[in-house]
Amino acid sequence: MTAPQRKNQVMLSAVQPSNKLTIGNYLGALKNWVHHQNDFDCWFFAVNLHAITVRQDPKELREQTYRAVATYIAAGIQPENATLFVQSQVPEHAELAWILNCYSYMGELSRMTQFKDKSQKAGENIPVGLFTYPVLMASDILLYDTDLVPVGADQKQHIELTRDLAIRMNNLYGEDLFKVPQPMIPPVGAKIMSLQEPTAKMSKSDPDPNASVFLSDSDDQIRKKIKRAVTDSGSEIADDDSKPGVKNLLTIQSAITGKSIAEIVTSYTGKQYGHLKGDTAELVVQAVSPLRNEADRLYQERQFLEQVLAQGAQKARERASQTLKRCYDRIGLLR
């Protein structure tokens, strides 16, 4: 596929601005965004409407939204190459989500793995937004005639639902109503696991502060967290599913360096877990330190961030309103 053809393809992705972003967000999302921003028509944003499926402190949510966008730019996303915006500044997302809700089925939403996991933690009072979260995600994607959605393996199910909804409505109202997107899952680094529970994904909201490396952590905090990372019994450094802790550190190294896991494993022949942890810590420090410092600087440049977001929101609304108008016309709604 030639570069001009790829540039005509739309790539879209987003991260929740709830809590602080982690090394998992960087390696699984931001790093890949940077890599692809010159190859595709890219739309990257902060999904703050998704964030309120759980209670948020208003001031903290607002500030974390600014910090998330500052981090995007610090990671290497250039506003002149990609459209950067905040979900709540484009009301078409919520409008289309309601329409898609009316064409979604209770059964398919109840089968979403993330809903099952999160609803168990929510107790008896499960927010409706937690149940319909994937429909809003589908709206995010379909509004921009998206071709590709770079996601972690855990989000693939949501992309499949988005495809099902697009096909369902295309069958009813014309095959050109919505473009049917494809998931784009990177081969390495798509899912970084918890440092303390390596069978679970690294999470921004993990109550254990040692489980996640945040992009705002100091160099010393990063080294201490990785030094305390749970490994496994035995001492052999191997790419083995029975050694999830070791495998997670190898995956982090591979995602940062671009080396294959097999190549990294070979370099540790005869070495101990301590060597793996020490090397991984230094690689993470080298990756996070300049990003953290630049994000801190940009976070203080509020006028600049406001300008970037205003321009992005205007461009996003122009594109999204076209899709929404087409949808309104097809299903018979006055606008």
C-alpha cells in the first residue's frame, strides 16, 4: 500500500483522562500513535464522557484532561499532523450514541467482558453508562468514517460491536451510511500487565501504587516499582506463559526497544531476575523521563492547550456533523 493511499485512511484512537496515564497507555497507545501520525489521517482525543461512568472529582477530571492532552503532545503527537480534541467538546458524540443505543441489543451489551468485570466492582448500583459505554465508543469511531482503530487486545470486543452496529444500520438504511472499521492491534506492547498482579492488565485506577508505572512518576519511583515487580518462581528468564511476571518485563523491554522478545531472552542467558529488573527499570526511565518533563512544561501552557483543543474541536465537529446529518436524514429525524 502506498503512502498517499494510507494518508487517505482515517485512524482514530483515544484514552480516558481519568487518573494518571501509565507506561501501559504509552506503550500500548501513544507510542503507536506517534509512529502512525504521518501515515494516516489521524484523530486522537481524550474521552472524558467515558470517564464519568464512575464518579470523578470535577476539578481533578478537568485537570487530568488537560494533562492527558499535554502528554499526547509531549509523546510526539504534532497538532499540525493529527487532530487533537476532547470528547465533551464535540456534542455529536453523545447525539449519535443515543441513536446507536436504539439499535443495540441488551444481550450483546451484557456479553461485553469489560462490563462484566466492572459491574462486579460497582456493587448493586451499576450505572447505566457502564452498560452502554461500548455504544458511546462505537459513536466515537463511526462519526469520523474511521478505517482503523489501534487498540489493545482487551478492546477488540468493542470494535467488533462497532462493526456489528455499522453493518446492522447499513443493512437498514444504505450500505454507505457508516464505514465499517477495522481493529489495529500492535504485535508487541498492546497489553502491559500489572507489576504486582501480572495476570491482570496495568490499570490507572489500581489501588496498589506499586502495580503501575505512571508517566508522571519520578525516576526513583520508577526504579523502585520495577525492582518490586512480582516475577515468578525459579530463576530462568524465558518467554513462558507460566512466568507472567517475567514475560511482562520482557514485553515492556520489547515495546520500548523494538527488539523481539526472543532476542531479549537470548541476551539474558545465565543471568538472574535482578538483571532483568534493573535493565527494564533503566529503559523505562529513559522513555518516561523526557516525556514527563515535557508534559509538565506543556501542562503549564494552558493558553496553548486551549488553542490546540479549540482548533481540534472545530475540525472534529465539522467532520462529525456531516456523519450525523447523513444519519438523521436516513432514519427520518428532523435536524
